[in-house]
Amino acid sequence: MTPRRLLIALPATAALVALTACGSDDDVTGTVTSGSAGSTTGGASSSSPNAAGGGISAAAALQLEDQSGDGGSVQVASVTAPEAGFVVVTLDDDDQPGDDQVLGSAEVPAGTTTDVVVDLDTPVPAATGDDDGTEITATLYADTDGDGSWSAGDVAVPEPQDDGDDDDTDVVDDDAEYRLG
């Protein structure tokens, strides 16, 4: 190799080595806490790729499904929280007075939790008009004010970037229909 080519190749090689040393977030393994029925203290822990921990946060997600009940509680099918926080259930029915009214909240740990039960301070109202059910929304909040309970000072967790997402909000939330009975 000529000295001139060596001078050109040396900085390129150094840059390649530096970039390789940086690594990839895809190789990070953290801890996911699993629980049920709204458990806030954990349950079993297991290692899982792309999970919360190690400085890398899992993609936040929330799944709420249509359901029926007496209006006193809502069950959230699954919540993945990058840090401990809260699931907040609100009324989301334009036909109802009090649209966006907070009905209740439940604490969730960092990681993935299934079957989170949110006991409601205000029961889900009966559907009006031709509706079969009342529209509700569950939203994931971080405990940004650090007081250990949901309050207006806490901030909704931003939605992970997803090009195929057709949700009209920029926060982690999901809506469903709730039928009394």
C-alpha cells in the first residue's frame, strides 16, 4: 500500500473501529416485571430482550379491550411501562356529559403487567342514545412529580414512534367500549 493510500485508509479505519465499539441497543437485555390483577410490587422477574433496564427503556404500550361489568372497575389487558407509573381511565364519549372525566387510576410497575384492574372512583355511566356501550380510554402516565400517586402534575407517557400507527394521539393510550350489565 502506498503512503498516500495509507493516509486515506487510516482515518477511515479508525472511524469504523470507533463506531463498532459503540455497540447496538439491540443487544441490551434488561428486567421485565410481570404481575397480574394490578399488582404494583412485581411478581416474577425474567430477562427479556428490549425490556426496561440497563439504561434502555422498553417500548411503552397499553391494551384495553371492550368489556362489560357493573361500572365499578375496568380491566386493562396489558401495560408495558418503561418506568413505574399509573394507568388512568377516563370517559371518552362525546355523547356523555363530562367527556374526558377521570374515572380512576391504578399504579403499575416498570415492565409488562397483564390484567391490571383499575378500581374506579366514579363509576362508568350508562350509555346514552343508540350506543350499546360507553366509550372509555386508558392512558399510561409516568410519576413525574414523584409523589407515588397519580395527580394532575403527572405526564402521559409519549407514544413510541411507529410509522404504521393510525392513533390520533401522541401518548400511550387505548380506548374501548364498556357495557353495563
